[in-house]
Amino acid sequence: MLDVAIVGGGPVGATVAALTAPAGLSVGVFEARAAPSGDRRILALSHASRERLEEALAWPAASATPILSIHISQRGGPGRTLLEAREQGLPALGYTVPYAALEAALGARLGDAGIAVRYGAACASLRLEPEAAHIALSGGEGVSARLVVIADGGTSASRIPGIAFAGKDYGQQAIVGAVHVDRPHAGRAYERFTPEGPLALLPVGEGYALVWTAAPAKAEELLALGDGAFLAALQEAFGDRAGRFTRIEGRGAFPLKLRTINTPVALRTAIVGNAAQALHPVAGQGLNLGLRDAAALADLLRASEPAEVGSARMLDAYRAARRRDASRGVAFTDFLVGAFADGRRVPTWGRGLALAALDLFPPARRLLAERMIHGSPS
């Protein structure tokens, strides 16, 4: 019997395993995919997430682009503010990292630690008992563990009696792609709020990762445009503060929804990352919140005797440790989406005054940056 069985070998599940490795517990990771994904997505990680991944010996330094400042503004109204790493006393507010690079770094770390990742091993069913959790894998094999960690996006959690999800469909699509401009980005990211939703540019290499929120019909229309027409539409929506857009690559889109779980624990079970909460990408909080889940759970595993792993006492401690940060992370992103969606004159000027106040009042600006980097510790 394993001490810890992790269902889902993505960044959050693999980070739980990597951070738990020094405890000497027996850990297995079970991933439904047949092999590492090589996913081309760009991840936005806070400086605090970098520190956690460095602790896990899995920080992909060579592939990371630092975010030195974040320019926040709104379209069609006044006000702007600028968050800067130097004001926080940090080398960077955050970083962009290719998913595949983080996946490779975590995989190498787990290999060095002797933690096996079983690919092609989806969780077919779960049976939870007071003494152990029992997993039936898709190939017919069974695995038992003192604690099962669900990090597969929520598929397995939905099978557990008493676990329920609440959701909200934002009625939006996120258009993503890689864009290039005619001037260096100097490590600056942009978050521009429009009546249709936020539009973000994140520095990656010598260009930017684009996340452009639009209604589904508008997103379909934009994706159907040729590259030149798409860049012209982007320039009109964003303005020229980052320069002139010269090239777009790898366009795609996905729907934006909020999903939250009623409790992140069950008998002999902890639920982490997107399996517990899936957020709107505004302010880049989703994966960072999941990595804080991973770190909190690993802290408890390292501090527990083997016999205590997966106990009600340990799981109650995990739930208490994550309650405040998780709920505030969900509320923060949901508030931002709603607060900037109203294009009427009075709300627009009110938001402008709030942004201007942030720019003029450094303590408030530092507090916002601290919240984005570290979350809300319990």
C-alpha cells in the first residue's frame, strides 16, 4: 500500500509529489495521458510560485521570462496604475513559462526522487474506506493508499458521494495566441479591461502571449479573420502602448467558466488545483492558487507520521489551511470580471478613480501586488 497516490500528473499533482519527496513517504503518480503532453500553452506564475517550484527543485529557469511590471488600464475611460517588482523588493512580480518546460522540469525531479509516474493510468473508480483509499485504474489494476490526492481537473472528485460543484458560465471565450510587436517589451505585462472582458499581454521571450476575452460570436468572428485584419482589430482594442502588432501565431480559443467545489476533502482524500477550483484567467490566479494548494498539502505530509497520512485530523488541517485563500482567490477574480464589465459612464469613471487612487497611493498598490503574488494566507 502506498502512503500517497496522486491522480493527475499535471503541474499541481506533480508539485505535490516533488515537495513531498523529502519526507520519505511512498508516493505514486497516476496520469491518464499516454505520455507527457508537450502542451504549448504559456503559464503565468507568480514570484511566490517560483519559490515553491525552486523548493521542489523543479524551477525551469532557462525557459522563464520575468514580468517586471504590470500596466493596468481600462478602455473607454480614465485611470491606470503600474505595479512594479522593485516596489515589492522582488526580482520579478512573476514569470511566464511554457507548460512543456514546467512539465519536463517536474518530470525530471520526480525521476531523480524515484517517484514513478504511471502514464495511461486513468482513475476508473474510487472506493474510500476508513483505513485506505482504493483506486481502480483503467487498465484493470488496483492501487491502495493511505491518502489519495485528486489533481485531475475534477473528473475523479465528481464520483465521490457528498462532493458537489457550483459553477458560473461567463458567456465569454478567451482568444489566445503569440503576438509580436515592433519594440522590446522590457518585461512589462498589460491587463486592459474592456466592456467585453479583459485583454492581457504577457511577455514571453521577445514577444507576448495574448489572452483576449470576447463574447462567443465575437471570438468566432475574430478567429475567422486573416492575420492582418486580426492584428488591426487587436490594435484598435488595445491601443499602441505596447507598440505596433506585427505578427500573430497559434490562434485558438476556449470558453471561460468558474467552477468551485463544496469541500476540498473527503474520506482519505484531498482535492487540489483545478479539481477544486477552476477560475477565469484574469489576473493569472488559477495555477498559482493550485500551487499553493500543493504546497500546503505537502507541508502537512512532511510533518505527519506515516500512520497519520490521510487521517481525518490531517485532512481537517488541510481544509482549514486552504479555506481563506481559496475563497478569496475565487472572489477576487470573479469580482474583477464583473466590476469591469459595465460600460456605462458612471461605473467607468468610478473605476477610473479607483485606478488613479491606486497609482497615487503606494501602500494600496503594494497591497494589491502582494495579494496577486502571495494570495491570502490563513
